[in-house]
Amino acid sequence: MTGSAPLVAGATVGELVASGGQRLAQAGVAFGHGTTCARDEAAWLVLWSLGLPLDSPLDGAPDSVANQPVTPAQQARAAMLFEERIATRKPAAYLTREAWLQGVPFYVDERAIVPRSFIAELLADASIDPWLGEHTRHVLDLCTGNGSLAVLAALAWPEVQVTGADLSPDALAVARINVDRHGLQGRVALVHSDVLAQVPGPWDLILCNPPYVNERSMAALPAEYRAEPRLALAGGGDGMDFVRTLLAGAAACMSEDAVLVLEIGNERPHFEAAFPALPVVWLDTSAGEDQVLLVTRRALQDFSPS
């Protein structure tokens, strides 16, 4: 196999990870679909190819998985996976058919965007909870993709009913796999909807990680991101096309004390230029305080999008 690492007698898991990370770095692949660097992605691919838990310790301790020997057949299997990752430039999650969000596994394939929303952090650390209450019973995950946020919301709040909505029937088919996988058929419904048209509510909480990448950024995306459905990424000239439609109609679909939690990634300048008079709360995530915002129904009631 051209470019493959040579098989080494007595090689270990740690050595496979190190050599794989070097190959990924030299090939110039892009990260951001569950990992942020070559070493972490190499660990993911090696551990998955060997059937080992992805949280296996790879430190220098004597009992570390890093010291476990690998057979030539296992080396060859890992090498094939690295070759595919480099040659296709597909995100690793599409090759393994699995992605993890806040420690929860999800199935994913090319029909849906790889889950990586910062809203998942806010569900896990209860950052949204101060805006919720006994009235919070019906939650909408708009642009649900593979259904990960809908599943995480149902797991975080056992007393709520969740609906995941998406314009893409393909994405909803993937979401169905994940809802069933986590045994949430009775609490998570899936609906095909163009923005809010088929999900009028009223909702007590709306979560939304919409397509928000602006036109210039779309043109500069690495191949790994272009492997994802364009529908889930492209937000028009300034990235705010979907958001304008959503904010124009959201208040009418929300209950009295409802809130909307909206992810806009690196588009805060475009968001604030498009909606300068809208009062919002920026929520803290691992990427800072400019990725996810919260807006109340009351704020939206008097708002007219530009």
C-alpha cells in the first residue's frame, strides 16, 4: 500500500498512535470533528481499529494500553484506516460511523453533520437550567441533524418531552438510529420541518445549532468540512439567512416564559450586525462567550429582524 507505514515486529499501541499522528500531521489533514490535533485523532483511529475503548489510557504507566503489543494484522488494519482518512479527507467520524458528545456515543454517517455543538456542554453542566422551571415540559431541538442534542436534552431532563426537527429527511433517518439506540422512542419525536413551519409549538425551550457559516468562510472550508452536508453548514452571505427566519417566527411558537438557545459559532460579528437591537445573553462555553446565545420570548416579541 503506497505511503503505508511498514509493519514492525513487536510494535505497541502507543507506537501505532505516535506513527499515525505523524502521518496525519505530514498529510495536512484538518481536524475539528471530535478532535483538535493529530495525536488525538490518531489515538481515536488506532483504538477504534483495535476494538479498544476510546477512553483507554495511553499514558506512560506500566499497565497503560499504550504498552499493549499489536499483531501485524492489527497494524495493517490501522494502516488501512489511516490511508482512508488521508486519501478521502473525510472526518474520522464518517469512517468509524461513531461520534461522541459529552461522553455519549452517537451513530453518524455522511447523511448528517458530525455532532460537535457547544450546546451539548450547556446541557451537561446545567448552564441553561436557571432559565428553566416547572413550566419547562416541551423542548424543541431545531436542526437536529443526527439527533444528538435531542438525545442529550432528554437524558438531562427526564421529565421533558423532546422533538427533533430538521429539513433533511436523510438527517432524520440518522437521528432515528440514535433515538432508538438510546431507548428514547417514547420521549423524543422526530419531525420533518422547514424551520418552524411544521413545529408550531408552543415550546418551552428551543435549542438550535443552525447552518450559520458565511459565504466567504464556506469557500475556504477544508475538505473535511466540505464532506458534510452543505445544507447543515451554509448560512448565506453573512451566515444569518436561517437565523433571520427563525428569529422572525420564534416568539409565536414559544410559551410565555420560554427561551431560545442559539449557536452561531464564529459569526458573532455578523449576528450583531444583523440584529443590533436584540437583547441576548451570551453563554460561556469551552470556546469562549461568543459561540452560543440565549434570548427570551419577551425579547423576541418586540423584535423585527433587519
